[in-house]
Amino acid sequence: MQRHNEPDAKKDEVSMAANRWRLKPTPREALRIMQAGNERFAKGRATHANSEAERLILAGSENQGDYAYATVITCSDSRVPVELIFDAGVMDIFVVRVAGNVSTPTTIASMEYGLSHVYTPLLIFLGHSQCGALTAAVRKFREGGPAGRKNLPDLLSKIMPAVQKAHAIYGDISDEDLIIKAIEENVWLGIEELLRKSPTVCNFVLSGKVKILGAIYDIPTGAVEWLPEARVDQILSRVAASG
């Protein structure tokens, strides 16, 4: 009897997922929501919607998969409060945080969850200015020597390729400029690592269900700079061609 019911259960699960996708904004609509929210925040006009007591009660009884419209991976830095900078509220954004916003097995699994179980049509890799993790990686790149004790070297090893690539592209620039360039390269490398390691995410993007974007949050101004979409398309094409 259990085996007989399994196909029906799977069919119901697929049907439920399809319904939740249909209820969500399109990737482009979700992007406009995020852009408008950040513009309000940066101009000091945030509405703080979906943060009232009624929303908390709703969150206690509803599935976030019926509400969230974006997944954001960003740094653990306390100066990057994701919901605030996009003027979003409870159940609006599925957030993945790790120092240096790097793609690791754990963060990749979390992003997969945001797309395949929370059904968000938009995935944003959000770097930020003045990033301590990138600054530490640049310092190690310039000076060499130990990167710290225990687990810190492992984190820096995941960020170092971005520093090396920025240095290879821009040459002998100041440490400050190298940090700025490495922050952006770290976003691109994170996106490529995700697409290479996650066929699930790659298929979502190729199917048009999900859009991936890179962005950088400027701490002093509160504004988000949206990186070129064409670069994501180039990465996707390269990954898809490599099989």
C-alpha cells in the first residue's frame, strides 16, 4: 500500500511546487521590488512594511514558501542588515550569511533550499564595501605569512582566488583599490562556483524560473550597485558548455 501511494505523493508535491511558483513575482518583478526597496532605504524613506505584529502572527502559521520573493547570500557583517537595506519585512527574503559571502557546500545547499523549497524567483550575491574578510585576504596576499589560527585560513583560501584574479586583471594597484576590485571578483567567482556545483540551481536559471544577479552594497550610502547582468549570462554559458 505504501508503494502504491508514493507516486501520488510525489505528484502532489510537484503540483504544490508549481502552484507556489505561479503565485510568485517573475524574476524581473522581484528585482524591481528589491531595487525600489533599496532606493527607499538609501533615501531615508523606508516603509518597514511586513514588520508589524500581524505579520509575525502570520509567519507563525504560514509557509515562507508562499511569500518570499528573493534569496540573498551575503556577508555576516553586521553593517549589512539585508531586510533593512531592501526595505523588506518578515518572510520577504530568504537570507544566507557567511563571512566573505563565499560559495561553500553549506551555503550552496542553503541557496538550493531557497530556490527549490522557498520558491524564490531571484537569487542575489551581495558583496559589500569595506569587507573585513576581503581586506584580510588582500593583506595575506601582500604580506604572506599565517592567516590566523584554526578555521580562518580555510575561509581565506576560498576568498584568495578573487584577490589573485583582481591582481591579475588590474596589476599593481593600491591595497584599497585591490580590495574594491576583489570584492567584485569575489561575487563573480561565488556565482560561478554555485552554478558549477549545483545542477539544481543551474537548471532553474536555464529554465527561466530564477534569475541570478551580482550586487555590491555601499555601507556609507546605503545604496546597492547592481552588477552587469550580461556577466552572469557569460558565466552561465561557460558553465553550461562545460557540462
